[in-house]
Amino acid sequence: MILLFSSAGNWGYTYRVHRNYGGPNGKSAQDILNERYARGEISHEEYARMKAAISA
């Protein structure tokens, strides 16, 4: 019984994390990178390097 509740809790947590930080409703890595570059958090060289790494 404890194992059943533990498994259900783990599934629920995993479902929420993937729904909030990935998938069709979440931001992609490219979106986040573009936002960081637009805010000036990273230089053009860092942006280009990270964009190439994401695309690979």
C-alpha cells in the first residue's frame, strides 16, 4: 500500500515538472537563450556558442 502511494506521488511530481518546464506549453531552450541574450545577460560569443550546442 505504501509503495502504491509512493509511486503515485512520484508520477504526480514528474508529471508537473514536465508540464511546467517542457513540452508544448513550456519554453524551449532556444526561447530561453534568446531572452537571456536580449536582456544582455550573455555576450554575442556566448550566445553563438550556446546556440550551436543546442542545435547539435
